[in-house]
Amino acid sequence: MKTAALPIDVRYVPPPQRHPLIFSTFDALAAGAAFEIVNDHDPMPLYFEFERVRGGQFAWSYLECGPARWHVRITRTQAGAAAGTPRGCGSGGCGCSGG
């Protein structure tokens, strides 16, 4: 039986540290494992970054969709090498409204 992990509440993480934290958490997962994030805006730019750097390795499920809080489960569907480096919020690579 799998236990649910506590979500990472990125609302309290400085913007430049958000994506690196999320990707390092994802990279530490075994195939089939998942974690959750909570954010104050729709993390769709993060989804597109996952597509770019971890395409085919994850599943994305919204558990809550705003307007003040978004809660997303990210599952590692298979192991694989990174196809790029995440750039993070506030670095010009994210494009989200956070931070």
C-alpha cells in the first residue's frame, strides 16, 4: 500500500528555489511514486517545463484548481535521464506569475 506524501507548499519557497526543489524531489522518486505541490497560481508553466526536461516520465493530476490555491500530484511514470535543466521561477525560464 502506498502512503500519501505531504505536499510541498511552494507558496513559502523563494521563487528561484521552487523549480529546482520540485525537480530534485521528482528525480529522487522511484517509478510509480508521486508527490504533490501546493501553489498560489496555476502551475501550468511548470507542466510545460516538465514536458521539456522530463517528457514521457511523469503524469500530472490537478487535485484542486484555484482560484486561490492549486494542488497538483506529479507521478514518476518511468525512470529516465533529464533532457534539460530546469530554470526556475524568476530566472526568465518559467513564465509563471509566482514570485
